[in-house]
Amino acid sequence: MATASLQPKVGGATHVDVVIVGAGISGVGSAYHLQEQCPNKSYVILEMKDTFGGTWETHKYPGVRSDSDLYTFGYRFKPWVGTPVASADAILDYMGEVIEENGIGPNIRYGHRIDRCSWSSKENLWTVESTRLADGAAVTFTCNFLWMCQGYYDHEKPYIPDWPGMDKYKGQFVHAQLWDPKTDYTGKRVLVIGSGATAATVIPAFAEKAAHVTMLQRSPTYFACAENRNELADRLRQIGIDEPTVHRVVRAQIMHDQNLMTQRCQNEPDAVFEELKAMIRFYAGEDFQFEPHFTPKYRVWQQRLAFCPEGDIFKAAVAGKLSVVTDTLQTFTEKGVRTSSGEEIEADIIVAATGFRLSVMGEIPFSVDGKQVNWHDTITYRGMMFTDVPNMAWVFGYFRASWTLRVDMLGDFVCSLLNHMDELGSKRVEVALRDEDKDMEILPWIEADNFNPGYLMRGLDRLPRRGDKPEWRHNQDYWAEREQIPLIDLDAAEFVYDGKRRATAGKARKVEVA
Ligand SMILES: Cc1cc2nc3c(=O)[nH]c(=O)nc-3n(C[C@H](O)[C@H](O)[C@H](O)COP(=O)(O)OP(=O)(O)OC[C@H]3O[C@@H](n4cnc5c(N)ncnc54)[C@H](O)[C@@H]3O)c2cc1C
């Protein structure tokens, strides 16, 4: 692998073959695949923070952990050996090992915030302008290919609704994303606003030390409770099976079960809900009341299922440490909040678990040949490339399956594309609608009746759009994509190399997916 520091400077800029944006789980995984599959390409990862981890470094609230199992949230190439649901610290350790074992570290430029990306068709180059945050110096890179792994939300500014009366509240208000781990909540009354995955994580942790926790939710969420262990993994280890095999087999088992679950959620949602309730009763007791606080209005799986290892949130409720209020927040008061039905909830600390502020391409201004890119004017190719934006891919993972499954899959795809360009001697690739796509209906980024979390719905007018054919959709369907993406024909008419479509369809690639 060529190292970035050895690359010549072009007009004051350091040149590399590939710039990867972000050292989160996507950026680190993409760097691994680039090193493995395109060993002659030089690259840097530009990361705004002083360390790697992205999401797992940003969030520091009590109990912060994954809600996916790490056998599938971990990369396919690095066995996971811990508990299926893991703390942020354990995930950071795992990522640190990936960086260390594969010599990725020297290619990461920490503390570099990307301010602008400009493509020139004359030079077939991206110019990536960044600020070195330690001293404010402008640092510029040029690259042939831009691999966007910057995630999908603003790490600095979370989403806080504009609630009336916030200035009146005399206690401590904080969004979970900005939680300072030094905050002492021992013996305090804590109010958590929200009921999604963050609330499900933070509430059992607060309940251990707080005087009392109240969860104020606008509407209920589906919860899945189970032990935080994988029986098959334990058994395989017990009989001496090696970790790479355990990882491969357990991943296959979990993905098989999840696929079955997704199909059942669509075909028999009521039966699935009854099973989820049975799992909750196992931890909370047979008499546990689901009405009104634990009976959601939406279809199961339309939003992420909140996972509770060992039924922790329900145990807190049964122990009297947690109360749930299902209502809308009318106003903040001096001592807490008042809901629309007039209930006063007093609290010493109010924690908003109200989700993210969508950040499209890290809000980095992009231009192509001097013209500013408006992402909403572009149409996505399978949620990874965009019309009129050459030599660029975005890693946007799965929400209903582990995000990282798509990191590995797109790693294979981008590397094949780069290698194919080299075979063709091509300097520029872009995706473009074909004649047969001219009358295609152009639709919002996601289908609202398929998957509809608030932060995506709030940002649809800023996200790229899609068509209604598989090539032009971001379908969030791991099971369809694991068949389709490895077989993409890189010479198909939707790919344009150096301004020309390939005349003949080429050989389909076949890439092994784990
Ligand atoms: C608390 C929490 C728990 C989650 N749990 C799960 C889970 O269990 N399973 C799951 O599948 N998904 C989960 N998710 C979704 C999660 O965000 C993704 O799974 C994944 O971690 C995203 O990784 P990423 O590398 O794509 O983006 P991020 O983690 O967002 O990392 C992006 C990186 O890019 C950097 N960056 C952004 N803009 C710039 C710029 N202009 N210049 C330089 N650097 C920049 C950021 O600093 C950051 O380090 C969770 C999300 C949260 C918030």
C-alpha cells in the first residue's frame, strides 16, 4: 500500500488516489478494504475529531451501547469475541485493534475538518480543502476518488425541538448527544424526553443511581428483550471452534433469523407483537400492563426496534424506579415540564433523547466544475453514487440491519470500481440515467411507509432523490442488496466512463459476501 506522506504535492496540495472522509466505523472499514483490494492506491482518512470512532466517540451518556449485535455490526473480516450487545468503549477498542492490526493509523489525519470539495473535469481531480483545527492552518488535498464516510447526522448540534418555556426551567437541561460524563445524577430526579433507542439505553443506566426516572414519550416504541449472549457462539466456543469460524457462523445465524423476523413483521405483525410482549413478560412478570405506554401505533419494524438486554428497562419499571408518561410536552416550567393533559413532571435533570439533526454529506459545500451541488437535484444510484457527481461514493448503511454490513459490501463495490477504472485506463466515472429511465418517476430518498425516522423525514428536501427502479433506489434491504450489489455489471449503461457509456455489457463481478 502506498502511504500518503510519500505522495507528491500538487500546487501546494498533497495528492492521494483516494480521500476517505471520516474515521468512524464506515471510514475505518473502507480503508481496510481499500488496502486489501487496491493495494497500490494511496489514501488518507480526514477526520475532524482528535480520534477515531465517530458515533461511538461522540456519545458519552450513561450506558451508551450498540443496539445491534456486534457479530453483524462488527466487520466481516474481524471476529467479534465479546457480548453481542456492546458498550461504546468495547466498540472503540475493537476499532482500535482494526486500525492497529492493519497499519491504518499513519493514514489518518485527525483534527482536519473538511470545508469544501471541488471537482474539476479538466484535471479529473477532487480538491479537498480542510482546516487543521489545532492551528487553523488550511490544508489541501487532491484526489482521484472521494469516499464519503461522514455519517448522516451533525455530531456537534443534536435535534432539540423548539419547546415553549425552556428559558424558565431552573434545573439542568441537556441533549443526550451532549451529555458530559462528569455529570452526577446520583439521587436526582431525571426526566428523559423520548422513547427510541437512546432512551432505552440511558434509562436503565440512570435508574441505577437516580432517585427516580420518568420517560416522557409522545408515542410508544416497540421493544425486544433478550439475554445479552449468543447461545450458538457460546456452544461453538465450548467445543473449541476457532474465532473466525464462530464469527462467520454466528453472523450467518443472526442474519438468517433477522431476515425471517423482517418477513414476519410484514406478514404477521400481530403475532410478532405478541412474541415481543411474551419476551417482556419474561422479565417484567405476567401482569405487566402494555396499555397505554407500550402499544405503538406504527407497524412493527417501520422504525428501529429498541433492544433491551436482559429486559433492563422493564425491570426498572417493575422496581418502581421508572415511570412512563405518554403525552405531548406543552411547556417547560421552573421545576420541569407540563404536558398537554396538564400533568406536571418535576425533574432536577431533563435529558432530551429526541434524535439527530440530519447532516447531508457533512454539510460540506460541494461543487462540480464550479457549479455548486444541490444534493436534492441529484438522483442516487443505489444510495451510494449520485448523478452529475463524478468519482464519488457515499457509505450510508442499513437501519434495520447492522449499518456495517453495507460498509463491507460497498467496500467491495468501490474497490471493484476503482480496479475496473484502472483496467479501462479511465480517469472519471459517473452514473447517469439511461434512455429507458427518462420517464421514471423521481421520488424522495426513502419511502415513508417503509422506514420513517423523524430525522430523515425532516430532511427529505435536502437529501438526494431516487427513482422507482432497483438501480436508482436506496432500498434499505440488505437481503436484496447482498444478491444484487456483488453482481453489478460495471459496464452497464448507467455507468459513464470519461464521458462515454461502454458499448458492450461486461462480465458481472462476483464478490464473496459474508
Ligand atoms: C448512540 C447510537 C447508537 C447506534 N447504534 C447502532 C447499532 O447498534 N447498530 C447500527 O447498525 N447502527 C447504530 N447506530 C447508527 C450509527 O450511526 C452507525 O451504525 C455508524 O456508527 C455510523 O458510522 P459512520 O462511520 O458511517 O458515521 P459516524 O459514526 O457518524 O462517523 C462519521 C465521522 O466523520 C467525521 N466527519 C463528519 N464530517 C466531517 C468533515 N466535514 N470533516 C472531517 N470529518 C468529518 C465525524 O467527525 C465522524 O467521526 C447508532 C447511532 C447512535 C447515535
